[in-house]
Amino acid sequence: MGEARIPPMGLGTYGRTGDAGAEAILAALEIGYRHLDTAQSYDTERPVGRALRRSGLKRDEVFLTTKVNTTNLSRDRFLPSVRASLEALQTDRVDLLLIHWPSPGDAVPFADYVTALAEARDRGLARLIGVSNFPIALVDRARGLIGADAIATNQVEVHPFLQNRLLRDHCAAAGIAVTAYMPLAKGKVADDPVLQGIARRHGAEPGQVALAFLLRLGLIVIPASARPERMRANFAATALTLDDAERAAIAGLDRGGRMIDPEWGPAWD
Ligand SMILES: NC(=O)c1ccc[n+]([C@@H]2O[C@H](COP(=O)([O-])OP(=O)(O)OC[C@H]3O[C@@H](n4cnc5c(N)ncnc54)[C@H](OP(=O)(O)O)[C@@H]3O)[C@@H](O)[C@H]2O)c1
């Protein structure tokens, strides 16, 4: 259900802080990005708000996602933190609000922050809600608490070297869109010979091939770059079509290559 409502090509804003960050995000909006992914912990909510204001675009022309930090999951902090995010973003509602990570060490009870997430939506602070870095077991626990249809997306690490098949299949069966974070494996896709070979055949770049592969799987992608020329190339990946043999070759690159794996993180599938 989530796929139709979240633009499949978004801009990751991690690293786009301060004035330079706002400039880069504005450049992305000028290139055509209409989905911006920020988080309380990135320090990019203000630059996103400033770029959106300066772009002259209407608020409803851009899909905004933010994420509640692990330090704000408790009942007393959750909603105030979301209101602070809205203030930083210069808006009265985000399109999508995510739990950034499950509470490390279960410091905050799971039911507390999952129900607070639904409450944020019910109070009109977010149009859609979802989760991030949730393995299958936690996705199912959350659905049990707030409803089978409540979760629009699970944002997790997915790229050619970590294809996360089990989780993707589970989410697809549950009607939950998967958003692929770090879809370029932090730029490492550029060095892969298989992706380079496919890119040459298309007169494209390996990063575009990686993104086209993920989009064809039905995923939402949120690549990041500080450079407008790369933002443009990444955005153009929506127009690149890979054939079956190319997609099979990229499927073969999966090697469980997880890059984000904090010791306090959840037990992955
Ligand atoms: N939910 C979570 O826990 C979580 C965790 C991590 C990330 N995220 C989200 O996902 C977004 C993307 O992840 P990410 O920024 O970590 O990694 P990424 O998008 O996979 O890769 C970004 C890196 O790749 C380089 N790059 C960008 N386009 C390229 C291209 N076409 N060819 C080669 N290199 C390229 C960039 O360098 P230049 O800047 O020099 O171009 C940058 O170093 C983040 O911004 C954030 O919004 C979420």
C-alpha cells in the first residue's frame, strides 16, 4: 500500500548540514527531486526547511520524511521532539514519520514508542508513519500493536552487496514498502566490475545501474550526494532499464555486505 504514495526516488540528506547543505538540497529540488529524507539526528532538518522555502515550491509538492531519534523515544519526549522537527522543517506536518532505530537495549518499552508513533499520525503531525532498521520480528510486533495497515514503509540498508531478500519478501507480503538506505553502498558501487560492465553497455554510471536495479525490485531509493552532477545522474536512474540477464548478474552480487551494524542494533534477519 505504501509504494504508490511515497515517491520512489528521494534524496538522502545525511551530511547536508549548514548553509552548504541547504544549497545542495536546493540544487536537488531544482534538479527535480520531490522527496527529501532527513532525521532528527542528521542536523539537516533546518537546511531542508530552508531549501524548501527558497525553492518556491508548494509544501504539498515535496514529500518530507523525518525520523525520531533513539534519545526521543520515551513517552514524554516523543511528541515534543516531533513538534521540534516540524518547527525546524518550517511545516506543520511531515509526509512520513519514522522510528529511526528500535530503542537500544530496549531502554524504552517497544509499545510506548510504537503507539506514540501512531499518536503522532492521529494528531496530524504526520500523514504516514513507518519504521527504520526494524527486522521482521519487530515489524510484526509493531503491526500487532497499531494495525496491519499502519506501517507505510520500513527503511533499511539495501544495496547490491546487501539485498536483504528475507525482509523484503516479508514486507512485500505485508503491504509495506521497503525504502533502501545507503543504496550506493556509500559510493562503493562505483568500484564494482559487474556494475561497471553493465554501466558501459548503457552509457551510464555504476551508481545509476545500482539504483535502477533497486527501483525495478519495487524499492524506494534515497541516494545522497553533495555534488549536483551526481544528484542529477542518480535522479536520472529512473529512466534506465536493465534486462533480465543484467538483473540476474546484479542479484549475484549479494554477499551480506552490511555496512551499518552498531553493537546496540537489533538482531538482523
Ligand atoms: N535509516 C537509517 O538508519 C539510515 C542510515 C544510513 C543512511 N540513511 C539515509 O540514506 C541516505 C543515503 O545513504 P548514505 O548517504 O549513507 O549513502 P549512499 O547514498 O549509498 O552513498 C553516498 C556516498 O556515495 C557517493 N556518491 C553519490 N552518488 C554517487 C555516484 N553516482 N557515483 C559514485 N558515488 C556516489 C557520495 O559522495 P559525494 O557526496 O562526494 O557525491 C557519498 O559519499 C542518507 O543520506 C540518509 O538519508 C538512513
